[in-house]
Amino acid sequence: MSIELDKMPKMGFGLMRLPENDGVIDHEQVCRMVDRYMEAGMNYFDTAYVYHSGRSEVAAREALVKRYPRESFMLATKLPGWEVKKEEDIERIFNEQLERAGVDYFDFYLLHSIEEGNNYDTYEKYDCFDWGLKKKEEGKIRHFGFSFHGSPELLETVLDQHPEVEFVQIQLNYLDRTNPVVRSQRLYEILHERNIPIIVMEPIRGGALANIAPELEEIFKAKRPDKSVASWALRFVGSLPGVMTILSGMSSEDQMKDNIETFKNFEPLSEEEFAVVNEVTEKMLGMPQIGCTACKYCVDGCPKKISIPDVFRTINTLRRHPDDWRAKNFYSGLVQRNGKASDCIGCGQCERVCPQHLPIIELMKEAAGILDTKKAE
């Protein structure tokens, strides 16, 4: 069954950063967001086994599956290679996902986070690609692909070895085009050259491209005062040929409203606007920032319960604005509920699961020096 590209919405609803109250997903707000998204004529939802500590697929069931006819939406989820320790785990996890989501099949199913090392080795060791094809034959999966966080060289190897994949999900945004770790421009080129439909994740880089330095925001506003900063990032990705669907991990109704406005009457970037994006990119690359996308993969397994993305968010703010008291107050409140940066024991669990391959242990030492000293207090 080939993907009917004309039926795919340009924007997908990513269920990785749903709104929460005291650590619990805000079901009522999620329902309103789902309704607004569906009313706008869009219907692609992306979740995963590990999102929200396993609660995202359940949220999809409660806010979407129980409230809309099954044929009215498309639901995607993913197999986490790092949770597979033996062959039996694959079927166990898949059946658990069907139960969590309350569905009989998934429209899109992905091998989660292929990259050099353990994940790809696991998928090959247990013949997960063949398993995916069998699930397609059984009608449990409609379309089969993978999400990718590895090198361009590995991407070409995987595609050569597995021409059966129907689509690939990659991180792509204007800032990561030349990132030496992500190398998203080359990943995009490889997929586009092979005519493989692309699903984009992190188009706003975990919200970082919606909250840029004021002087950079002014550059965008000077050109288009009617457009939000986030819309520039989304329009950049949406202007690239070969991009099938762009995932936005929205955390509020306001974000949903703004993104729908961007995509409802989508306006590709003009040549002049591409030049503005390039100008902002160049200036942004001159500002040293930790490239965390707040995916939170690192959080669940942290033995010291450190909210690592929030620590990095604080450091990034202080790198731009060293005297910003609000960032320090935010951190003070954070450590009332979570571990401090200085609590890090350097176990490396976080680094093993980080899609951005950040040197988290070293960065936590930097954060501890800035935030956990008497001067910072």
C-alpha cells in the first residue's frame, strides 16, 4: 500500500510535548487541541512508546481514538530499540502499544531513532525490518519506516539494505542544516534524491526557534511583522520539496492556533525571505548554545532525577543574558522538585539515549559551576 501523498496533512500533531499540570497530562486541554487540529482539516498524530514516560499513547487513545471514527485520522508510533533485550520483546511492546492506543492497527509505524551503535544493531539483530513487513501483511501496520538520528553515511547504508521502507523521519530545521552532528541538509538531500517521502521532526528545535534572542526576532519582524517567529521555522521546512509532513510538538492551545494559521493557507518562503532566514541562521550560529531539543529521553533514566533539558534551558538563557534573574529563579524552583546539576554522578545513561549526541556529563559540570555555587544563589 503506497502512501497517498495528497491525503497527508502538511502539519502533523506531535504528541511528545503535551501540556501538563503537576506532571500529569492535561487531558481537557489536549482534547481541545485535538478538536481544533481536526477541525482545521488535519489528521496525522505522532506518538511513541516512550513519550511522556509511556503516557502519550494512552493520551492519544483518550483524546483521539475514543472520540473520533478510526478512519478519520492517522496514528503513528514507534518501536524503541533500546527497550528490546530479546526477540520476544518486539511483539510484547507492539501489543502493548495497540492496547495503550486502543486501536487494531497503526497507520504509520517506525523503528525509533536509528543511529550508529546499539539501536541499529538491535533492529538488525532481531530482523525488525522483516518483522515490520510481516505486520503490514497482517494488516497491523499500514506504512512502515524509521526515524533517524545517525550520519548520512549510515542513512545511505540503511536505504540500500532496506529499500522496502516507505518513508523516513528526520530532524530538519534552518539551524541544523550545517550542524556537524545532525547534518540535516545532507540527510534531506539523500532522501529527496531517492524520492523517499520525508516526515520532519524538530522543525522548531524543541521550541528554541520560537524563542530566539530579541535582536534576531527583530530581523524577522522587520520583514514580516504579521508572522510569528515560529512560523518562519515552519515555513522554511514546508518550502522544501519532498517534505511530506512536518511534526509540531505543541504544548498549548496558543501554539496550536498559531501553527494552524501558518499551515491553513500555507505560504512558501520567497527568495528574499530565504535570505532573511540565512541571515538569522548565521547570527544564531555565532551565539554558543547547547543544542538540546527537550525531547526528555534523558530524564526517565536519570538516577538523580535531574531535569536535564530544563537545566540546559537555564544555561542557554544565562549564556545570552548573564544577569537574567528570572533564569536563576526558574532554576531555584526547579531544584525544589528535581535534582541539581551538581548531583550528576556521570553514569552516562543520558548520553547513551541523547539523539543530539550532546556531551551531557561535561555540560552538567558547567551548569553546576554556574548554578550551584553560592554566587549563583
